[in-house]
Amino acid sequence: MSTSTATSTDVLGAPVPVLSFSPVVLPVAGRPVDLQVRVSAPATGTGLPVILLSHGHGPSNNLSSLNGYAPLANFWAAHGFAVVQPTHLTSRTLSHLVADAPGAPDFWRSRAEDMTHILDRLDVIERTVPQLAGRIDPTKVAVVGHSLGGFTAALLLGAGLNDPDTGSVVHLVEPRIKTGVLLAAPGRGGDVLNGPMAEQWPIIGAVDFSTMTAPALVVVGDKDDSRHFTDMGPDWHADPYTLAPGPKTLLTLFDAEHGLGGIAGYDAAETTDENPGRVAALARLTAAYLSAQLHPGTPTWPNECEALTTGPAPMGRVESK
């Protein structure tokens, strides 16, 4: 018996076993420590699109590193993506080694450059990770970032930044990255950046979203009220959608706070809004969005949207421009 309407399950396909390998060590000239990455990929399949996953800052010692974000990385890998997770210099695992290094404490330039180094050496990564050689499609690359990682993703997708040290506008856009997802990313600066952390992290308010032209999905929680940066409320995290040109899509998750249900790690105590169903829905929606962007014409995105944003208990709402 056949049906003309794909279900939520068959759109993304059944999950397959995942291979996860770490660390892949990439020496980088001038970087105070080697760049270490984790690679997670499906055990089968070829032509795998790549997701570069930029971790946030956060209070944990290890989740802000290549060891975090397993609820997302494992799901994406199980559904056909090769996920590459660097440990940025902002990671607490490196604090004792890089506290006095140039660019501390925010390492905004280094974080974006980490992704360019990874793309420059995808062939090395393929050869290093067992059973991965020849299976990656280097023309299909996306970036995903959470919190400070969303800031990094915005720069890679075209946002400009007013360098507070020089006063000049810097662009770190990476043209090999075709699309991206910003998860609970910081918003605008100016008068709205008036919280107690604003002086400690002035770089957050230096971003200009008007040049972020690449297609992107911006994900916000409608209870994500970052008073330490702004009194603007949860709408601040929608700025990468509101202030950037299209094509952009905004996914607002209902009752979600900054952890978006617990994406940074399984059973992470720092998650203030733990909700496994929300994390599962977000994993499906992000996979569907990126599949549709990197494989145009596939029905993944509209079908997943309908499944997860309609009905008696929708997870959120979606709008696009």
C-alpha cells in the first residue's frame, strides 16, 4: 500500500550507527595549542555533507569543547551528516594554557578561523578518521553554532564585526560554507547591550548582521531572557533573523530557555529547561533544514515543520523571509 504523503519518519530516513573519532589533531601555525576536533559520521553512506559545530561558552568544564553537544551531533551523524566539532580556544579545558594568549578571552577571530582551518584540511581529516576516506562531499558544508558559537557562525555566514582594537570592520565570511543554523545566538549591540556582562564582552555588540547574506535558520527560545547582556528580552536572540537580509528562517521554540531543552549534553545539570522532546524536535528540524539547503528539492523541511509545529501541542512556530 502506498501513500502520497511522506511521514516525519521517512523524510529523514531511519537512523544508522554512528562512528565517532577524537581527537583529530591539526597543528596550526601561530595558534597557542593544536586544533583538536571530534568527527562523528554515519557508518555507511557516501557523499556526506559536512556540519561544522561551534560550541558555546557555558559554565561546564567539558561541554564547551569537542566533547559537547552529543544530542545534536549524534542525531545528525545518524541521519547522514559528517559532524566536525573543534575545541575553540574559549573552552574551559584550555583556560590554563591560553589565558594570556593574544585574542583572549573571547578569541572571536580564532574561533572563526578554526572552521577555515578545518575546511582547508578536510582531506587530512578524512584520511585520519577510520573508514571515512572518500565519503565526504566538500562542496556541501554547513555551520551550526550555539550561543557564542552562534556568534561565530554569524561571522562565517557573512556578518561583519567592528574590531574594538582597531575600529575597522572585519569580515571573516567563509564562502565554502553554504548555509547555517544559529542556536540562541547573541543579538545586536548599541543601547540595548546594557547588562552587567556587556562591558566584559564588548565584542558581542560589535557584530553587524546586515551583511549576513547566506541562508540560515535562526533558533530562539521564547523564554531565553539574557538579562546579563540586555533587557530586550528573548527577542534579542532573534536579531540575526530580524536584522539580516533574506533568505532567513526563524524557529521560535515554546517555553525554551538558553539551553533549548538540553542540547549541550545528555543530562547536563546546567540546562534550565530540560526537555528531551524539545531536543529531539530541534535535532529533527535542524537536520531537515540543512538537508533541504544542501540537497535542494528534498521535502524534508516543510514536512518536519508540519509535523513539529502543528497539532495540539506544537513545539514552536516558524516564519521566513
